[in-house]
Amino acid sequence: LLKTQIKSSPENRQSNRQNPEITGQAHQSTVLRSLHLIRTRTAEGRELAKKRGIKMGRPQRITEKQKVQILKRRSEGQTLYEIAKDYDIVPSTVLRIVNKSSAPIA
């Protein structure tokens, strides 16, 4: 060996891999860019759907016509439980419908 040559050792060998810290930062940057694109595209799609009249969220189980019937039955004195059983809903849903209505219940 010449004195100018450096002995090959694991510490002195150059790896084909980049510095893991730099690789991690590059990956993080790519992930953040992808998340930004996903959020942007999702927001744009949501806005287009709203403009077309598409409703977002969970569909209603009780129609407006059924809500009117529920209010009428409650004003006639039927219990929350009886009404809920007929519409296959829980009594708290009936109570919420009643409380949201502006019509006073006798």
C-alpha cells in the first residue's frame, strides 16, 4: 500500500445510498405536496358537486312528509316511543323533530 492510499473500511466507503436524513426530507416534501394536491382537488370537486345540487352528508331517514305526520301524531298525544316504533327510529329522533318544529304542541 502506498501511504497516500486510504485503506478500505466501512467508515471510508462511499455508499450508493444518499444520506438518509436528506432522503427522509425529500420524501416528506413529496408527501406534503401530494397531500396539498389531494386537499385542493377534493375541495374543488366538493364545490362542483354543490353547484350541481348534490347534497353532502348522510341521507335523511325521515322525509318532510313523515316529519309532518310525526308532529301531528305527537300533538294528538301519542308517545315518543309509539311514534318511533312505527317509523323504525329511536325516540330521541322523534323528540329532535318535535323540538325543531316551530309549531307549538298541545
